[in-house]
Amino acid sequence: MSPSEFPTMLLREVPARAGSPGAALLADALAGSSARCRLYVLSDLAAAPDAPPLAAALVEIEGHGAILVRASVGTPRTGLRARLFTDLRAELRACGVRTFKYESDAELEYDAPDVQWCEQEL
């Protein structure tokens, strides 16, 4: 399923703190996050206004680079993770980020020693 098959979804930035939409999806990743972190959530606009986000990503911004701290999909749907990453890369590029570094698993803490890293030029 391609990202365009989710036409009613919207990625937006929310405050990176406990209690924000999507914070529950990221477990304890927000507790140790730095002031340079941004929290993005992917929501379904066709769902009820109080429905939780479908996916969330915590990203640390440093200069023109970004590191994915943690990403999580709350509802298992084929293609949802791809949609989150596609929209996230577009948003980061629009904010001036030029490189995006993330784990191949993207569900682990970014400082885990045995993680396979990927880096993309945006």
C-alpha cells in the first residue's frame, strides 16, 4: 500500500512533552529527550476529533541534520509506517533539514549499540 492510499491523514508537529497527542505511543522516549527534539504525529482526519494519532515520531534536530529518536505505529495497518516516514522526510526537508539519520528498525532507542544506521540526504 503506497502512502497516497491514505488520503485523509495529516502529519503535524505537537509539543514534545508528556500528555501531548502521540506521547503514549513513544513510551518513555520523551522523558529523556532534549530541547532540540520535535514530536510529530500522524492523524486520520476522518476519525473522531478526540481519536488518538495513528503514529508518532520523535526527532532530534541538530543544525541541518535530524536523528530519529523513536517512531511508533499505534494501529497496525499496512503502509502506515511508510506514510509516516514519507511525510516526516517532506516536513523535515521543508524545515531546512538536509540529512536524516535513523535506525533500520526505528523502534529502538537511537543510542543502542547494536543498531544498523541509515542516513538519507533530503
